[in-house]
Amino acid sequence: MISILLVEDNPAKIHAIASLIEECDLEHRLKVEMNVVDAKKALQARRFDLLLLDINLPRRASSSPEIDGGLELLRWLKARGQAHRPPYIVGITSFDESFDRAKAEFNNLIWQITPVRLDESAWRAQLRESISTIEQQIRPPFVGDGVSHKTDVLVVTALTEPELTAVLRLSADFQRITVSHDASAYYRGRLVRDRRSLEIVAVSASDKGLSGAAISATKGILSFWPKYVFMTGITAGLKGRTQIGDVVFADPSWDWGSGKIKKVKKKEHFIPAAYQRRLDETIARQVKELSSDIKFLEDVWNDATMTKPKIPPRVLLGAMASGASVLQSSDAVSRVLQQHKDVLAIEMEAFSIMFAAQTAPLPRPMAIVAKSVCDNGDGKKNDKYQEYAAYTSSRIYDT
């Protein structure tokens, strides 16, 4: 779906352009604003793929059109409003003077300027072709060039409930999008923080476990070419080392089931091969800084409306072991502890997410796995805190 903001104050032109968009026969969402002030509000409230901007516009609803009124919106998008700038801007104007001013001042910002005169027909074919071309370019899967990232963040969860649901509750205005020839349900949104804008694509794996997470991460990377791959969700934590709701950043992570079984004196012994994947050092330093942000963690806890523990969560950085099996016995956990004495969490996907990102084609994304503790991975395992853990882990990425 292509999301379009049309900023135009002439009702006849609005009707003509809206009709033309309908004739393009593509899935779209169209919003119309008639002045600069309302257009800014619309851009701040929602992400748009395409801005169709009349240059001859009133600055506010109570004022008259000005020959360069639309240029004020472009100046704002170039400076203070960069986080809200659509990737494609097409200027539309009936006035030669407006056309010349916009082209001279914003040639590097406007994708195209189209003279729209209702008594002529040439503009219709030109604008239709522009919209069709833009729609094809914003439709994933994107073509990789070995250099350019096309998306800021890909979030992969193992489960739709409660993990992906918690991500979709973030203030990012997520919308379902389709990827050609891919049956996975992808959601695209935009987080805006301190004039910075992050485009996020979220998806849950088709199946939990190492294989499902690796396949989903790889498909997402090759479709969206993100700068970062995040995994959020729930994990078992080590009793005495973690508390319910604590968010554990994986560093390192490995497959605790990787190795070989060897017969020694007629007895079979498992010999592990714990090939580890590490978190980027810069991210690790930022995690340590986040762990000391007591106010943020208290706010996360206070905002939780579901069943929650009596104390706020902590942010921890440490070893997270991944495996194909769910561990619900102390003996099984003890065997994993023999591979790394400082294990904080045991789950089923982290290693495969980090492996997929760190071995992906160029440009490779940076992988970050942060999961929240929902139980102790023993015989007392229950689902009481799964929703809370999914919530706290997703909120950590909303900083």
C-alpha cells in the first residue's frame, strides 16, 4: 500500500488528482490537507510514502494562497521536519512562477515537479506514471546493491502472541504490508524521537526455534535490507541471577545443542561446540548506560497494565544460550551451565538471529537480541508473566 498526502487548496484540482489516483488501480491511502499548518500536523502524526504538494498554498486555513506558500513546508521538511519527510515529494502547480521558484530552491529535495493545469491533459499521464513508478520502488522486496540499507530496523519475534502483539502496541502507527511471493505477515511503522525518525518492519517467525527464527530473519533482511535486526520476546532466566521482567541483552549467544556425541568406554558423551556470536561493542556500551536509567525502567514498570512483579525490571548484559528444546528441568539447565559459567538466560532463537545477521549479504545489519525473563526454566514454569515480559522487552527498543 502506498500512503499519499495531497496538499492542495483548489477543490477542483483535489477532485481531479484524487480521481487520477483511483484510476491508477493500486492499493493506497490518501489524505488531503489544504494549507501548510495542517499539512505539518498530518506529517507529524503519520508516515507517508509520497507528498503531492501544491506550491501555491495558504499558510493556514484563515489566510489566502501565496505564490510560494508550499515552499515553507519544504523548508520545514529540509530543516526541523526531517524526521517526517516522505521519501518522495512531487510538486504540483498551475503557476509558472511557483514552478520556477520551487525548482530553483528545492531541486535536490523534490523528486519531480509537475505542472497541473486542468484545461490540459498532459499532466495526467505524467503524474500517473510518477505515482506508478514510486509505488513500485517502495514495494518490498527491495533490490540490494551491496551498499545501501533500505530500512532502519527489522524486528523479529518468535511468537505472534504475546511477543509481536507487544511490538505492534508501540507508538509507531504500524500498518500491515505485503511482500511479493512471501506469505509472512509484515508490519511497517515509524518511531519518531527527538526529531529522529526510524522506520520499523516487524514480523513473527513461522515457527519458534532456531530454524524458524533464522529463516524469518534471513527473509526479512533480503527483503528490507535493515540497518539493525532486533529480536524481542520472552526467555527463561537463571534463578538467583535474574528476576521476572528483567531484560537480558544477549552477549554472547550460542547453540547449546551444537556438538557431537562420542562413545567413550561404551558410554555416549555429548561434546559441545559452543561457537559464540557477540554483540557489537558500541551497542554493549549503550546497554550498560541504559541499565543505569532508573527513571526509564520505573516508567516502564508503572505503565504496565497487566499482571506484573512488585519491582521494576532491570537491564542486564550477559550470556544467552539458545537451543532447539525448551528446558524445564534443573538437570538440563545445569548441563548448559557447564558450557558457560555466567549464563543469564536460556531460550530458542537468539543465536540464529545473530548468526543470520552477521553472515548476511552486504550491507549486513547489526543484530541485537533483548529478551525479558518470564520464568526460571524449571518445573515451576507457567505463563503468568509472559505478557509482561513481552511488554518490557518491546519497550526497551522504544528508547
